[in-house]
Amino acid sequence: MMSALESNFGQTPSQTVGPYFAYGLTATQYGYDFDQPFDATLALDGAAGERIRLEGRVIDGDGQPIFDAMIEISQPDGEGRYPRSVEQAQARGFRAFGRCGTGTDAQKRFVFHTVKPGAEAPGEAPHINVIVTMRGLLLHAFTRIYFSDEAAANAGDAVLQSVPAARRPTLVAERIAQDGAVTYRFDIRMQGADETVFFDI
């Protein structure tokens, strides 16, 4: 039973997740002298798969890049495998998880160095799982990155096909090959007519 004192106050308002998460979770990137377990490099020596650079910006409803967002990604290696232990990750040269803040890049980008993932299971298209954390969000947001050069696989992916056709392009990264290096470009739009599709997980 609620006491008279308790009944005089409303519910405590929710707090947003920022803005200090990036400093704590990507400390080295922001110049702090304490260690962090993960950074923006997922693929080390010996990682299976095509080496790629994944880059993009987090865009607000006014079309402006957000300077204090943090992006986390998880993915299998080029053979569709996740490491099952620290020892396996070290042996394969692939960490499968990365973090990057947008606050130290001159263009306010996140940039990951990884490999293009293989499909995890038959019928699935290669993809990267993404978590967005930023100031103003009550909870982090979940999305996926598919690849523009995997049209046939994308057409058979049940998750991607569950998204309305007009909105599927918001989940597809564009491949850019230049000077022998491969970059996939993927902007995350938090609001607006071309808002990125986010998943309720």
C-alpha cells in the first residue's frame, strides 16, 4: 500500500544513455589512459575473409552528423564463424565485436576495420549487427548492415524481406573499391523520411 508521502510524488523520469558512454567504453580512442576491451579493429592477422573498411555517420533529424554517438558491431568472419572463446579469437585473428565513437573523427564518422562476413546459415545474407548508443536515447537502437553486392542473397534473406521494399535500402551499405582497398559506406539516420530501419529486439 502506498503511503501518503509516496503518493505526493510522481514516477521518477527515465534518464537517457549519454553523453559519457563513449568516453568510458572507447577510452583509448578519446585519449584516456585506461584500457578498453574492444576497439574499431575486428580483423587481425590471419582473419578469414576479404578485408574491408566500414565507415559512416550517425545523422540526426536535421541532417547533421552526431558527434557523440557510439556504434557497436558484431559479425562472423568471412566463413560465417564466430569465435567461441578468447583463445579461438586469438588463433583465428578475428574478434567478432567492435566499438567506435564518432567524436574523434574530423568528419564525425565511425570507421571499422574488419572482414566482409560470410552467411551464418543457409538462406541468410551476409550482414553485420549494429547497436547505436547516443545522447537523448532512452535505450540503444538495433539495426543491421547488408551489402550492395549481395543482391541475390539479400533477396532471399527473411529478415531483410520482412522490411517494406521502399525501406530496405536504408539497411544496405554501398561498396566502394579504390586503389585495391574496399570500403562499405553506411550512414545511420535516426529520424526523417529516410530513417534507418531499427529492429525491436
